[in-house]
Amino acid sequence: MTTDYASSTTESEIRGLIENRVRAIREKDVDAVVSEYAPDLVMFNLAPPLQSEGVNKKGIEKWFSQYEGVIDCEIRDLSISTGDDLAYSHYLHRITEIDGRCVAGHAVETKSSLRL
């Protein structure tokens, strides 16, 4: 069982990872997006392939290229659960393309497992 201090520190670190990912999406920085991925990552996507294994930088580059303008990414309803060596996060994340107003957008439910 984690102590309250360890749990809050871990939760803070996980929030930082999520904030870094949001920043990387906004900046269309593929290397920053994948920087925290485990090499044996399994990801479920909205576009084919619906499931991929390993880090797929080309897929992220293709995804970013679909946005001509600035991408905004907003996190809502973030929930983080931590244990001794594993943590889970769950949140809604909304992606929109901005050119002074919302042009296109979608919301995605995201669940992550993190090995501590």
C-alpha cells in the first residue's frame, strides 16, 4: 500500500505526464508525444489501424498532418488511481482545430495504465 505522500507525489507526476502530452499535441511535436511511451505499448486508435503495438511515430505524424491550423487539446474529468507499482488514469480529452474559432473537433475517452 502506498503512503499518502507517495500516492500524492505519484499522482502529481502522472498529472505532469498528461500535461506534457497535451502540450506536445498542441505543438504537434511527435517526439514529445511518444517520449513517455513504453516500447511495448498497445494503443487503441480512432483511425485504422484501430489497435497498434509499439511506438508508431508515422501514425502520429499522419494524424497531425490532418490539422492545417493550431490544435487545442483539453482534458476533462481526470481520475488517477495509484498503487505500489501500477497506476491508472481515466479522462476525456477533446481535440479541436482552431483558426480563431473552433473548426472541427472530437472528444475521446482515454484510459491509461502506467507502470511505476
